[in-house]
Amino acid sequence: MLFLAADLASIKAVPDLEKRSEMALANADQLVDSARDAYKSGKDQEWKQALGELRDSVNLAIESLESAPKQARKSKYYKRAELKTRALARRLTTLGDEVSVDDRKAIDDVRQKVQEVHDHLLEDIMSNKK
């Protein structure tokens, strides 16, 4: 898990905001696998930490895109982020189905945040504002 935390720190150092967003979402995708593996191994603290880092990665992605100078409608990175967050939400739903009922709340909270980011991205793409 320390490798992933260092990875998120290195992603924050990337100067290209759009590439930073793409890298943050790729990191979030890997964190779903890490959370699943940690849960199956019985490492309660590690899978919850992976979910927290996943949320941080998704937040970094949306913040980076919003800070980028391009309009959402004209940026391929917005559409890529929209597709990636949709896939992340689906993967988190599947992960929620695999865990016990007691542990689903943590996953549902993160999935809800990812869904909110997805909806925000889609709204930005479809609107005429910057």
C-alpha cells in the first residue's frame, strides 16, 4: 500500500493536468484490485485504506480536469474520464456484491462519490460552459 501512496504523490507532481487526471484514474482502477485482494486476504485495514486512496485519486482526477485550460466539450480527456469513472462505479458495485453486508457501506460511499464525479463530468461535457 505504501507503493500506491507514493504513486499518488508522484501523480500529483505531473505538470500536465490532463495527463495527471488520466494517471489518477488508472491508479484508481488498480486500487479496486488492491481493495479486492486485501479483502479476500482478510486485511481489513488495507482494503479500507485502498478505498480511501481510490476516492483521493478520483478527486485528484476531477480537480486536475477542472483546472485544465481546455473546455470540457473540446477535451478528449473529459470523455475518457467519464468512461473510466463509469467503469469504476460498475467495478465498485461488483466489489460491493462480493463483500459481506457489514462491509458494503464503505464501498457504497466510495461508489457514490465516483458516481457523483461521473455525473459532474457528463454534465460538463454536455454543457456549453468552460
